[in-house]
Amino acid sequence: MSNDQPGRAPAHAHDVARTTTRHPDTVAVSAGRPTAVGEPLNHPIVLASNIRGEEGVYARTHGVATWAGLEEAVGALEGGQATAFATGMAAASAALFALAPRVLVLPTFSYLGVRALVNDLVEQARLQVRFVDITDSAAVIEAADGADVVWVETPTNPTLDVADVRAIAEGAHRAGARVVVDSTFATPICARPLDDGADIVMHSGTKFIGGHSDLMIGLTVTADDVLHDRLRHARLVNGATPGALEAFLALRGLRTLPLRMERAQASAHTLVERLRAHPAVEDVRYPGWGAMVSFVVVGGADEADAVCRRVQLLVPATSLGGVESTIERRQKYAGDAHVPPGLLRMSVGIEHVEDVWADLSAALG
């Protein structure tokens, strides 16, 4: 699903013309770097809250070069203007703050953190929500009638359902609704929702973009100048700014994202084929691309928990998208109580696939 043409880069990028014709693999390496003679190849970690000047320049208001490098690179990959936030949830909150919906369409199967945020807004009588099966485009478009925002997650967490973003965006826009796409699992390497009509794309950069399980950061991207200003304003007034070290590490991780995804996807394909043939597995969910795999273990919750206890190379952990493979039973969380009890969500890393399979097959018994 990767695109050969990186598409439109952010309007503020200084090397727009050069990045618009380059392959995403090259953009991930080259975008967001200093270019003046005498400057370093990479933006340094700018640890500053106050900045010398006469125009009231302040880090929370105007940002620092470390953020700008990350934003430029992610924006170039997605084809829009990026804004960095403290976490993925901060980015999700900013999208809702910027769009201020009164009626929201939300996938039934989606990230529990976003659903918790939406539930709080519902309880405060600030929002009405309509839950939908995101794979049923007709139902989503019907629900968009009278709604302000359609929130799309694709693939969904943890069931890995895939939405038809183009069809949903066209229908939602006809109904007068904006479209936000959480593309965390897809990454900018596997999908570019702005090209399909999304108004805002968001990422938990904590996951695949950072890629090393050592930071928390969030990102939004939009090709709409007004929405970009609103998202920047949301970050400003809510104080959801990223740390300089986190932005530096996220950009460093982004440089190898295409390589990591290539390896992880190849391994995922192999693991999916073997899991589908394994007698201890009753269902495998994989969209055919990406590095996330969910599968349902025969024996339900008890056996799935036992698998997580028996693995030795795979890491039982709740986050994902790192170089290491992680695994977790999701139904144990109240927010995911509606998924199958024996469903295990696995984030495939970059270890040798035969070592991953040896560990996983042994744990499956």
C-alpha cells in the first residue's frame, strides 16, 4: 500500500520542491534536516523554554528547531503540515479540540484511550457519539448525516479492521462532516489518508514512528491551512507540547521506519501463514500489510494468558511498534471487554522470523 510518490509536502517546508518527487524511503531519510552551510546534518536537541528576541518568542508558542525537523519530515511523508504533541492521546485530544464536534461517529472497535476520552465528553454533555462498524462504509456514511466529525481508525486496535477511507471521506464530506484518521498502525509507509480525502491524520509516534519503545509523542497532519492553525492553537492553549529529547528521538526513529516496516511486514506475512495452520489458533486477523497481527487462541482467556506467560523472546507488553516483538491479551482491559476473550494482539518486530516463530509456536504448545 506504500505510495511511490510522496505527494505534497508541508507548505512551511524549505525543501518542498525536492521532496515532492522522491520515494517515501528517501523522504524518511532526507526531510527535516538543516540545509545551510555549516549546520549539522541533524537538528540538535534544543533545550530551551525562553528564546532571545524582541517579538515575544517562547518555546510553547513558537516551538523549537527539534520539533520543526520532526514535523517537516512527517508532513512530507503524509503530504501535509504536521504538528507534534506530547503523546498520541494529546494529538487525539487536539483534533477533537480543534474541530469541536457536537456529534461524533466512532468505530465500535477502536483504541480504548480515545473511547475513554469520548466517554468523558459524553458524560459532560459536550458530545454525542454514534458507534459504527468501520468496515461497513454505507453504515458509516449514513451515521455521518447530521454529524460533525467521523473518526476513522484503520487498521483498528486490536481487531485490525480496515476502513475504506476514500469512500467514507467522500460520503462524510457530502454530509458536511470532517474526517479524522488514526493511522498509527498503518504508518505513513503503508497509507496516506490525506490523499484519500481525510481532513486530519493522527499518529501515536510513540509506536512505529519512534520505533524503539523509548519515547512518547503524538502527531497530527493536515493539508488544510485553517485546520493546521487550529491544531497549533490547540497545542498552545492546552500546553500539550513535546519534549525536545522525545522529538529528537522520534525523528531519529523515523529515519529507519521504511526499513523496519519492510522487515516487520515480511515477518508478519510468514507468521500469519503459520498461525493460520496451527491447531491452537482458531482465527487470525491481518489486513495483508503492516506489522500488527491479532489472533484468537483455542481455549479462550486462560490459554491466551498462558501463551503470554510462556513466551521467552516475545515481550508481554501493552505498547507496540518497537524493534522488539510484543504480545498481549486485550480483552482483560475494561475498554476492550467486547473483543474475543482469547484474542492476542502481536506487534511484529525486526528479530529473525524463525526465532520469533520458534518462541511463539512453543508457547502455543
